[in-house]
Amino acid sequence: MSDKPTTTQASAEATAANDTLANLAIEPIADGMLVGLGAGRSASRGMLALAERVKQGLKVRCVTSTEHRAEEAAKLGLDVIDFGVIEEVDYLIDGADEIDRAMRVIKGSRGAMTRERILCWAAKRTVFMVTEDKIAEPQIGTRFPLPIAVMAYGLASTRRSIRHIGLNGVVRRDLDGQLFLTDNGNLVLDATLSGNEDLLDLCDELNSIPGVVDHGLFLDEADEILVEKNDGSIERLTR
């Protein structure tokens, strides 16, 4: 069998090589690092760019926030290890559904916010990659619903508690109409925000509800956010 790359592989390699956002995100990654990979589309761009550097000789190991991302990374030749035995991650690249200029983030369109938060807390440095259309003014909560991961056990009671803090969450379903389940087996409620909430108070209120496993508010996890502008330039937000 020929080792020559297929047309699809060659196209993906060329795309990764010319992806300014992704290559800027992975630029600080050095030999020996343990790299976290988020679940979203932007994180996938970073993963492709990282795989190209690995082909050129970079030696890293990776942990992922979803089983699907682990399978994708392994197919690209990345060394994926079990996060269960890892205490600390050197560098995390991830995407976001919505950000604001205060570097607050909403995540969870893929339902992986619980694992992604654990990765954020384990990472020495967390870098989010987004396109310009993900910027919300004046704060997050104006463009995308807030995902809330909940246990199926006591669902009605949990939803009642969520309503008491002013949110009404719709149970997420997949394209076939089946209940969407996270890799941890939780349900997801998608709640609409008004855009003028006190986000710190909202975090505290959600965290106080026993049936809530996690939610998509990432208010201080980002060390850096790279924003791909419509003209192709990159804006860098740092904390």
C-alpha cells in the first residue's frame, strides 16, 4: 500500500498549514507538553494544526474532553492518554460558543462543558479560539442559550429550581428527536438568558442546585482568547 497521502488528507494538511488562528494558538506548545483538546469546531482546527507539527517531529501527549475527540485525535496520529491518571495539563486549546470583552465565555453546544471545565482547571494555560461572530455585546448571554448539564434523576424538581432563579431550560434532543446525553450520561437543558444577568450571582445560584451537574458559564477560565476577525487578522485578548 502506498504511503502517499490521499487527496482529502493533502487538502486537510494544506488547510491546517495555512490556518493562522490555529497555528497561533498552538505556537507555544513545545516538546514534552501534555496538551488538552476541547470539543468544538475551533478546537478541531487547533488539533489539525497540532497534528501537522507532530508529523514534523513535535513530541506531545494529549487528553481530550470527549470520546469522539479522542478518536479523531488518535486517527490523526496524536498520542492520546487517559485523563483519569493525569494531575495537570500544560496547555489547553478550546473553542467557545460566545465570548465578551471581559473574557467571559459560554460553552456547551457539544454538551462537554463538565469535562471541559475540569480540563480548564487542570491546565496551566487555557487558550480559546473563536471567530469574530462569537463576540457578544455588552456581555455573554445575548446570542446563544446557556447549556446546563443536569441529572435525569429528579429532573422535574431540578427544572423547578432553575425556574425559581429565572431560567426556563428546554431539554436538548438530537436530530432524531432522542434525548441528548453527554459522555457522562447527563441531560442538557438549554436556557435563554436576557443578557443583563449578574453572571457571578447566576453561577452561584446554578451551583447551589443539587441536580445541576455543571453549566456553560466560564467566567474566569480563559487565560487568552484569540479572535479571528472577518478580514483574517487575529485579535488577542489576554487576562
